Amino acid sequence: MNIEESGEIQRAEKRLKHAVAARQLEIELFWRRSLFFWGFISAAFIALATSYGRHPYLAIAVTCFGLICSLCWTLLNLGSKYWYEAWETKVEREEPNVMGMLFGRIESIKRNHPLVRARRYSVSKLLIVLSDYVLILWIAILAYQLVAQIPWPQILSEWRPVLVLVFVLFTLAYILLVLCLARSSKSPSAQQEGNC
């Protein structure tokens, strides 16, 4: 083995080491970030339950907050999943050259009783569908509140319902801004996905 080949092997080992460390960090951050958002979302559910009957307009504002938190949680989960998979791809590309297949090989599962047998579910995808469900729940709660709490026939005779509707419209506009402006600027396919 010449010096050039030895140097390339060392660089491949370093790339693999950094990719494995970054992949592990992304997995840990995925769960920490989710716990952070669950704190806000749980507080919003508690505030909604507390304010619903006594302060209906405050309940709508709390619902808008819960909606924004859930949207950000969903987008954060999708972003974390992207970066986790990006680092996983780098690991799978480098590992055959350094140590053979470890991360890229799918292992067979033990044949236990069907009720307790391991399944190959993606833990991160399960969290993503849960965050999507919570987002849909907040949308449904907001729609219900707008129908049940706003006195539509006399909407222009009182200032509070108008203020609440302005806040809801602001929330919807903010959602569009988040969807357009919260994308990573380092995406190689940003031109293909389209920008807002």
C-alpha cells in the first residue's frame, strides 16, 4: 500500500467517524426537540381546557398558539428526519471502504410469538405521523371554535369577534410564512421544490 492509498483510507475513516457522530447527534436532537414542543403543546391543551367555557375568545387564541406549535413540531420532525437520513447516507457510503457493512445491513428478527415479535417500524416516522395528527386536531378544534364561539349574525356589531377573526387570519398568514420561509437554505434541490 502506497502513501496515497494510506492517506485516502485515513480520510475515509475520519469521514465515517464524523458521519456516525453527526448521525447519532441528529437522533438525540430529534427526541430532545420533540420533548420541547410537547411541553408547549401540552401547556396549550391545558390552557384550552381551562379557558374554553369561561373565556371563549382566549380559547381561540390558545388554539391558534397550539396550531402554530404543532405545525412547527411537524416541520421540525420532517427537517430532523432529513438531516438524520442525510448523515445515514454518508455513513452507508463510507462504511464499506473502512469496515464493511454494519449500518447498511438489515438484520433478521427473532421469531417470537406474533404479539411480542419485533417489527421494523420507523420510530421517527411514527413521531412524524403523531405530530401530523396533533396538527390536524388543532385545525379541527379551531374550526369548531370558529363555528361555535363567533356570533356570525352580529359579527360587525361587536369588536371582540372581529379582533378574534383578525387574529385567526394572522395565524393563517403566519402559517404560510412558516411554510415558505422556514426551509433550509442549503437544500440542493431548492430550485426544483420551488420557493414561495
